Amino acid sequence: MVEMEIGKRVLDGGWLAARSTEVEINGVELTTTQPPPTQPISPWMKAAVPGTVLGTLVENKLVPDPFYGLGNESIIDIADSGREHYTFWFFTTFECKLSNNQHVDLNFRAINYSAEVYLNGHKEVLPKGMFRRHSIDITDILHPDGQNLLAVLVYPPDHPGRIPPQGGQGGDHEIGKDVAAQYVEGWDWMTPIRDRNTGIWDEVSITVTGPVKIVDPHLASSFFDGCKRVYLHSTVELVNKNAGVAECSLNIQVSTELGDGTVLVEHLETQHVSISPGANIQYTFPELYFYKPNLWWPNGMGKQHLYNVEITVNVNGYGESDTWSHHFGFRKIESHTDSATGGRLFKVNDQPIFIRGGNWILSDGLLRLSKERYKTDIRFHADMNFNMMRCWGGGLAERPEFYHYCDLYGLLVWQEFWITGDCDGRGDPVSNPDGPLDHDLFLLCARDTVKLLRNHPSLALWVGGNEQVPPPDINAALKNDLQLHPYYMNSNNSGTSAITPVIKDPSQYLDGTRVYIQGSMWDGFADGKGDFTDGPYEIQNPEDFFKPDYYKYGFNPEVGNVGMPVAATIRATMPPEGWQIPLFKKLANGYIEEVPNPIWTYHKYIPYSKPGKVHDQILSYGTPKDLDDFCLKAQLVNYVQYRALLEGYTSHMWSRYTGVLIWKTQNPWTGLRGQFYDHLHDQTAGFYGCRSAAEPIHVQLNLETFSIEVVNTTLEELSNVAIEASVWDLEGECPYYKTSEKLTVPPKKVVPTFEMKYPKSKNPKPVYFLLLKLYDVSDNRIYSRNFYWLHLTGDDYKLLEPFKERRPPLKITSLTFIKGSSYEMRMHIQNTSKKPDSNTPLYRNSFIRRNGSCGKLDSSESFDLLDGKKHEISLYEKNRGSFSREYNKAMVSEVSGTGKGVAFFLHFSVHASKKEHNKVEDTRILPVHYSDNYFSLVPGEVMTVTISFEVPPGVTPQVTLHGWNHHDMHTIL
């Protein structure tokens, strides 16, 4: 057996599980005298670790999929079964044989809710609490031959609660007595989780060190002279596990990776430390000075530069004893209540940032969390041009992998602790106002969470709770523990000439660099006083978002809307009785009430009408015939609703608002409300409505005034630009065309320009399309393109129904790069129903790509291929000999048409190619990243869309194109 190297080894394979009542031996016997389980033979089964008991039962098909149809109703709830039903053994083996003077710890990054650990017959108790780490020194417990038996008995939360017949927010609120996720008793967007997420839900590992161990280093940076002079502060805890004094060399190295893959070491500092036998010490390095370092910026403001910080301890007579590394971004973040709007105003690196983002619950309700899923989730948020995610207080303290991808993609994170108004003093019935029963446990979990996450540049602020503040003693303790270091209290500290040695080093604080806000509706959020002034959460009239009195306060932490997925997702997640579309019941006041089927109701469907205020937005396109028609029309509404929401708030940037967070961006299960992509990772059209509206540079139509506005949220002035506005009717004619004079748009400003007057013209068409383009006058490249479908006041979109039969011809040139299972495609789509006018070259849609943003791609720009190199490629090029056949495949497809007109609401999808399959079978390959989708092309116009995805083994992908007036799917690849 090979002896262990210094470092961490994750124990994520070979686990078995069994219900505790079905195992007749105890933990000591299980890990010593009795033959250990080696196969998934009853009562043992393959276990999901990390994961939950319910996830394990689902994986082994012992219970129905709780997220499919009404499957959750067939699973016994812990309130009815008793806690012992979901009390489970988890068992595995691992090899570990130490060399001389090595030490090893067994680590659980989180369990829910408490556990007993048995290793080779030795018992340890893991105390209660869902959000705390556990570490056990097992050096003296390891088996001499290196073969080790590990069994863990996991107990559910102490107060799992009972679900009232009417459901409700957090069930009967009993879960609030524990320090655990509160969503598990169900919410108005979530079904109850039957085991309350019991399990070993996060990483299990062993770490091998020498005599001295590194624990929880803290990195902090301070900024002076307008972020030109920056200091890195670092403090580390060192544990001497030996019986003798440890003479140590403690090293810190800061490096950065250059573009060609080489690593540049910017700092290397060595200090001598002497540690007494068995002692724990805190050691603070001298601060490291950087002049004009590369800064970390949020998405849309710049690049996300990350340095690698590595700390190593070497012990005299032993050598390297332990090492720790972490990516670190230099960024200064501050916030205050803005005097002009009353909203909380955030600054990053001294620059104000208008917050546009969303509320996040968690990736999956069975805690089937993975790096791959997190990467997709976070990239989706960046693709929508969002810059902040709020981790809601009824969910998780998110995991380091979540934060890692937020660091990479530039998403600021608002992290709440585990308090909600519903479960902690404000619910129906009124819940316990004193929070969890064990306040010390809550604070222990909070402090441990801070240590786990504090080195991530994406982490922007701590918040005490959702729509509630923690109990007074917890709140006071958090305010004290998370108080700011003096460097961060005063935003004008850049005038300080030098580091003041008498001030406690920032890295010696628990955090010290981020503000703590006591609740989500306090101190610049909502009304700032804790009243229920967030929302609304349903369908709106799109023009209302632009009205100055739409929302009274400066920063809305929650505003929600609809979220119907595509029809394929409904078929994949529900039986046929769930494919029935709602009944449309006409009320006496003329409004429509939607009556969904029971499965949609169970999945928390939110209607597309609000009787008394909003007429049914799906019916405005005509009565849907079936599920496909209903879901397609829902996508039209999704796009309009969410684009209008963000454009409306942005229209009043700084004058009325400092930010908005949409409730919510996704569902941790197959829910039917408040989402931009579904649980299977397929985007709704609302995703692309947000992507358009939240562009760093954007041209938009104010739906209340019909003024065309230019939005510049970047740090640079926008000059020598102009607007092209064209109206297209359903016959493919252009009755209105206008270009503006040259414009200059200051940074971080909204500039209104001219009124779009087509509705006031003589004989305007009742339904029409508006295409806006913001372009550079010197070279006609596009900064922003925005396509609207509109109707006159008092009309609707029903004329779009016969428009489905007007199908313009399309030409699609595709270039495909393949490397292993990775595909990257360029789709070059042209509406050929009209020859382009050479005098208006904007039809080419040559987009300007901006550093640090997720803007659209030019059709002939340099871009990264899957081999990591830069290439210049044009889809018009005939000579592609410079690319090996392994990486590229070019083809041209032409789609015949029936007349001139707009190619409306086109969208791509990727499927597994099969000779025969029925309509019910879900052949989609997911996830797929599209640079744009649900787009439209006016006659003669050209658009380039990039598509990237991974293909499962043995599958050949097929890319199809579908559209409103291209309702037959066209195969492109």
C-alpha cells in the first residue's frame, strides 16, 4: 500500500446506506467484528454521498421521483413516519496508511442534522447543526494494515414539523427551531421535502498533514490612492499536533497565470514561527504591497482577475507539513443608503454599480449538488448579464463551489443567514419570534460559515435574514462579530498615506471587509424599516414597470413574475394528465381566471392573468390549441414581462432606483413559477429577455412614454454613436424608419433620445414590429440590438396567429468545432426574403464585443476555440484549410419560404439524433449555452448565434430551428 501524501482526499465513492431500523448490529460491530457490507444487498443500497436520504431512496427507485408529477404525494412525510424512518446508516471503506510523524483528520463539511461516526470500532459524535464543519483527528484510530471501516449514523432535524393541509410558507414553522434550511417544509413555490434533507449533504474527506496543520487562513485587501496602492493581509491558524516544539518556515506566495499559461510569482514571503507542543496559534504575515494590481470586477464592469495565494508550512526536521491555496481577487466593495433614492447603493473599486440580479434558493431540492451543475447555474446567471445573486435565508449557506464559479463569472453574492419571517416570528400562524431554540448553535454555524466563505471576492454582504431580523441577542452578536475594520468604514480612506501599524490587521477580524445588514427589508432595501414592501409576484401590464410610481422605494429585493417552461419540459416531468392546459374562465368583470390542472397546481403554477388588473397575456395572442401552443405563447409573454421589468427599473437608474433583484431565477425542483430556466436546465424565453435588458450598453423603448433610451452602465463614456429605429409590419414592409443624430452617453447614465411616433402616424398597423439598433457611426458595428413586437393601445396580438403562415425563407451557415465530447457552433442565420440594402449595412449585425461582459458575438471576430487558442474566423470564408477536420465542420442549410416578412421568435434546440422517436420522448441535450435565442430577423437581416454543449457518450447531436412562423422544426446539423 502506498503511503499517504500531504493533502486532501475526497471520499465520494463506494458508499452504502441502510435504514437504521433494518440494521441489527451497532456501529462498533459494523466497523470491527461483523463482516462489513460490500454490495448493495438488502437492507443495504448504493448511497448518494454527498446527498440526502431521500436522494438515495430515489436513486435506488425505492420511492417515486418526488419532482415528477404527483410523485411526492406517494412518499411518506417524516411527520407521519417518525424521525427513525429517515434515520440512516452510511458506510464506506478507505485506505490510509501513514508514514512517520504524519497526522490525518476525517472531515465532514456539513451533515444534517446530527450524527454518530464509527471508525474501526471507535465512536465520535457529530453535534447538531446543518451549517457547520466537523473535523476528527483519526491518526490513532487508523487500522495498522491501512484498511479502514467507516460508518455514520445520521439523524434528521430535531423539529421536522408537520405540513398543514393548506400547505403554507414553511409548513407549521417547527423547522425554524433548528439551525437548518427552512424551505424543506414547503413554500408557495416548493413542495415539502419528505426527509427534510437529512443526510451527509456535503463533502467528506481525509486530510493528511505533518506535525503542523494550517487552519482557516483569512485573506483581506485594503485599498489606497483610488485603488492604485493595494495591500494583501493574511492571518493563519497553525496547530502543532506534536509533543515537541515545532520550528517552522511559513511561506506565502502570490502568483498570477499569464495568457500563455505561464505563472508569474508576484510575491514570495517567508517567516519563521515557533509553536509550542500541542498549541494553536494565530499568525499574521506582514502585509504584501501591490501597485496597480489587476482588479476583480463584477460581470459587465470588467474582467474577473484572480490571483492564486498559496500558504505552506515547513517544519525543521520534517519538511513540508501542510499547504493551502485559494484564488483571490483584489476588489473593494462598499455600500450605503443613497440619499437621492433611499436605496442601498453599491460601489465596487470606487465605482457605483446598478444592481440587476436575482434571488437564488438552491440548485436542487434533494441536494444533488455538483461542480458541473453549479457551473451551469452560475454561467446562466452571467449569460443573463446579471451582476448579483441573493442567497435567500430559507435556503443554504451556499457551498465553496458555488462561490468559486461566482468568482469566475463575476456574480456578486448577498448571503443570508437562516432566518425567515415566516418561520421566525411573522408567519401564518405566527411563528416563534425567538428564532432557533439554540442561539449559541446558530452563532457557531454563522461564524463557521463566515470562515468557510470569506476569501471569495464575489461575496458582497452578509444579511441576518429574509423579511425578518434575527432575535436581538443573535443580531447583536452578528453585528459585533461582523463589524467592519476601520479601513472599510470610511469610503474616503484613500487619502491615507500609509498603513497605520497600531490598527489591528484586517485579516485578524472574523471578516471585517463586508457590511452586515440585519434583514432583507432594512437599511436601504425595500422601505428600509422592515415592512412588507417587496414584490409584487405576479403578471403585470408591461408598461407599468416604467411608471415612476411603480415601486416606491430605491432597491427592491424581491419582484416576481411568471415562469412557464417549454412543452418538452412539461412532458418530461409530468404524466399525460399534466399536459392539459388551463381552462380560461371568464368573470363578470370581463377578466379571465385561469383554472390549471391539479398537477400544475401542485407544481405551484402562477397564472398569466390577474383579474381586475391584468388581462390574460397568453389569450392576447389567441386561444391556445394545445400544450405546445400554450407554452410557445407563454414564452412570448415571458420574454416581454422580464425584459420590461428590467428595462423599467433601469429607465429610472439612480433617479429612483439603485437596484432590483428578481424573485426568482430558477427552481430547485420542477416548479412552474418564477424561473428563467427549468430544473432540467432548459432556458425559457424570459432568460433572453433579461439578457437583452441587462446588457451593459443597451438601447430600449420606454413603454410608457415611447421615448427611445440609451443605457450605459459601463465605466467609459460612449461617444460617436447613433440609433436606428425601424418599424416592420406583418406584410414585411417598413413604414417607419429613423436614425438619430450622433450621441454621447456618459458612463453609468440613462439618456432619453427621441420619441418613436409610429403609433401616432396616419393609419398605423394594429400589430407591428420595432427594431432598435445602437451603433458606432464610424464603422457601423452594433453595441445593442433590441426587437419588440407591439400593438396599438386597446388592441392585442391576435393578428400574429394568421401571421404564422407567412414563412420567410432562411439561409443558415454553420461552422462546428468538435473536441472530444465538446461542441461549439457558429450559426449564421439570414432572412433572405429581401436583398439587403447596401446603403444600410447595419443588417449585418456586426456586434462589438466588450471586455468583461457577456455581449453578443460578431460574425467575424476573434474567439476562443475549444483548444484554448485565439482564432480569427469569418463564416463567409471559403478557405477553412487552416482548421483540422477534428475541430471543424461547415455546412449550409436553406429553409424555403412562402413570402416576405419578419422571421419571428426563432429558437434553436439541441437533441440526441434518433432514427425513430415519439413526440413524448425527451431527446434534448441539456444544458446548452446560446449567445442568443428566441430572436427575430427582419427581411434581409443577418444574425450570428453561438452554441456550446457537451454530448453524452455514444450520442450524435442534432441541432434544430423552430419559430413562430417556422413551426416545422428544421434540422441544421
